[in-house]
Amino acid sequence: MANEIQRHNNMFDDVMSAGMRNLLNDNFFSGFNAKADHMKTDIAETDKNYVVKVDMPGFDKKDIHINYENNILTITGRRDTFDDLSDKDGNILHSERNYGQMSRSFRLPEVDLKKAVAHYSDGVLVLTLPKLAPEVGTGTHIEIE
């Protein structure tokens, strides 16, 4: 009898734990999450360049802007509102997709902008950012006065 009660308690605990996990993972709490839910980014570095891949599904290429200034790469995208989840009165029933302006910035030093290349395909922006070639010093000597 004690084993049956114990099993019931464990089953009840599992159901309650799963329910609590679902409650805490619900979109109601998503605004409290500090991690960005948009523009997921991977950055790889080699000796010669940086390769930046940004997930930007649903963006139009004309609405993506890339800026590099003071060793900071900034990628900004803008999306208009979505209408496809509304009832007969135009009320949105449920929406999880982001719209508006979104931006991400990364410090990537010494980029050669003249050789930078950007491609946007299948919702993924890929930037290849060559690094500036190190200047070869001539070993000029400066005399002390």
C-alpha cells in the first residue's frame, strides 16, 4: 500500500512539474527573458576575415541595413505588421512573430570595408568581412632630440 501511495505522489509531482515548466515557458514570461529571440547570429573568425551569419526570416532585402563604424558592425532590419492571424473583425487572435525595427551590434576590429561582401538568401544574411592587412613597418628610426 505504501508503494502505491508513493507512486501516486511521484506521478502527481511529475504532472505538477511538467505543468509548472509549461507555465514558466509560456509566452507570457517571454518578455522577461534577457536573451534576444530575434536575429540569431553566428560569427566565425579566421586569420583573414570574419564571417557573420544572421537569421532574418521574413525580412525584405531592402529593409536590411548594415553599418560598420568605429569597429562596430550594426545590422538593422525592419518588418511591417502581420495581418494573417486575425478574426472577421480584424482582431489578432495569437501572434508570436516580431515586427517593427530590430538591431544587433558586434565589435569586430579592423574590417576592410572595400572588400566586404553581403548575401541574403532563404532568410539568412551572410557577411564576409575581410580583415585589414597589417601594415608592414619599414623600421624607420626616430632620433631623440
